[in-house]
Amino acid sequence: MSLSSIKTAKKNTLTSKIPQFLVLAILVILAVIMVFPSINMFSTALKSQAEVLKFPPKIIPEHIELSNVKKLFTTYQYGLWYRNSLWIGLVTVIGTVLSSSFVAFGFARYQAKGKQLLFAFLLGTMMLPYPVLMIPQFILFKQMNWMDSFLPITVPAFFGSAYMIFLIRQFFTSLSNELFDAARMDGCSEFRQWWSIALPLSGPVLSTVAIFSFIGSWNDLLGQVLYLSSTEKFTLTIGMTSMYASATRLVPWNLVMIAAILAVIPILLLFTFAQKYFVQSIAMTGVK
């Protein structure tokens, strides 16, 4: 190899590394920008109220206030809010998984006239925003004397969700027809086919539906604040919002940040334990 070719090779190697270095530097900067709000949240949660008000703010607290957790539970009914949100989320997940999978099984396994039209009508309901349905639902639940109870928030979950039905139906269509035909020949009822065959084989998609349902219920504010008025029935979203409204002079940002950190824990745990099934569901739903 000649000297000129060696120099050209070194030059090409150097120029190829420069874009990689720039990309890496940009990614590091963007990562710091994305992580900084979380760092600031943890830092504020460990500060006293007086230190939070100091300017300029410091990332590292001067004194770590571990008693802020105790203040949160003694000053506010945070434990009660947490329990109510967990209960509503659990019931919502159970109702959504059972009802949506049952309807999706019918759309996936049976042939009937008008099925495609009915399925298209079901998907069309996804285009209706919640504010359109909010007033009719409010009037209905008020006439049923369900106000200030968990019923308006949990009972609709047992009537299925259009998006969840679509998601599970796509998964059910990938299951083997021969499996259900053999079960039918052995005398297995339609309900038994759904309960004993379809559901056990649909762990990934059911886990995805459970994650979406729980997150939707856990983060819901508008749907819950419409029907819940008693303080003993407040959820996390309503309770944490009331922390701003009940502040007579200054918002206790250190307690608000602790409340936010504790509120994120169930979502992180849910994604940690169900991540494998979630990825598997997304991969298998699009493959026939």
C-alpha cells in the first residue's frame, strides 16, 4: 500500500468519526434535557419549604428532609387517595379485559350477516371525543342516583372499550381455527372456548389491555372529578389537584413532588413486570 493511500484511509477514518461524535454529543445533551425535570423533582422532594423558595434554586439540597413523606400522609389524606385509585384501577382493568375480550371473541370467531358493518360502527365510536359523551353520561348517572360513588367510573368498563375490542380481535384472528373446531367437536361450548382456550392463549394482548386500562384510570381527572365530591372518595388525581387549591398562601412544592413520585411507582412496576408481554403483543398483533 502506498503512502498516499494510507494518508487517504486515515483521513476518511477521521472524517467518518466526526459525525458519530457530533451525534453522540447531541444525544447526550438531549438525554440531560429529558432527565433534568426528573432530577429536579427528586431534588425538590428532599428540600424543606423554605429551601424550595430560595433563589437561585440548587439541585443538591442543603438539608435532606426525609420527614416530608410523613408530612404528606399526615397533612393530607394521601393514603386514602392512593387506595381509592388502586381500587378503581383494579376494577377497571378486570371489567375492560373481560368485557372487551368477550366481544372481540365474537367478532373474531363467528360469521354473521352485518358483522363487518357492526364492527365498523364500533370503530366509528372511537372518533367521538369524551366531551361529546360527558353531558349525556352525567345526566344518565345522575338520574340513576350514582353521583358521588365509584359506580359511574367503574361500571362502564364492564361494557367494553372500542379500542381494546379492536386490539384483542386482531389477536384472536391469529389463533388457529383448527383448535376451536376440535374443541367444538369435543362438545366444548362457546363460552368455554372463550374462557378455557382463547383467554389462556392471549396473555400478551390481555397484558397490553390491562396496562392501557390501568394507566387510563390512574391518570383520569375529568371523568372522576365529575362524579366524586366527598373527600373520602377522592382519588390521586383529584387529591393532588386539591393540594394546589387548598394552599392558602404558598403551594407546598416539596410535598407535591413526593406525591408525584409515589404516584408514578405503580406505573413503573406495571411496565417492569409486563414489558415482555407488551412487546410480544405488539409484535404478534400485526402478524397473521
